[in-house]
Amino acid sequence: MSIEEWYSVTNLASLAMSAFFSGFLSHRLWRMVARDSIFERPREVLFPEGTWRHDLIDCPWCLGWWLNVGYATLLYFAVGLSFPSAAIVAFVGSTITGVLGRGD
């Protein structure tokens, strides 16, 4: 992919949509695992308070980062997204997850 193709309006719009989709998707996944009552019982068993696992799921910045890295990796291998584009998706998506989760 040439520099001109990477900076094309269509590619940047697609990249922005992927990053925002990743952020909102990971926020919803974080909220479902960390806060929703439907996962209360499994959360108590799998992520007991006072452990690093509980700290990981309780923090939208922490879990959001790993969810977005996973999604960006999937895009990299399955769709052929370039590494810089996948990194942008991971960073922007995790920031959206953290900012949205901060209010919870």
C-alpha cells in the first residue's frame, strides 16, 4: 500500500469507523463483564476482589486496552489491515472505552 493510498479519504474514513466501532464495542463488553448484574455470579467466582484479575476487569482503561488490542490483531490477521492502522484502532478504541467507562 502506497502512502497516497494510506492517506486517502476513503481509507481514513474506514479507519475512523473501525476505531470508533472498536471503542464502543469494547466499552459494551467491559460494562457487561464488570458492571451488569447478569455476570455478577461468574464475576464473584472468576474475579474475586483483591486480586489482579478483579483490578483488570474493574478498570475500563485496562480491560479496554486488551479488548482493543485483540480486535486490532483480528483485523490485522483476518482483514489484512496494516500494522499502523491496527495500532490506531487499538489506541483510539481503548481511549474511547476508558473515557466512556470513567463515568460508571
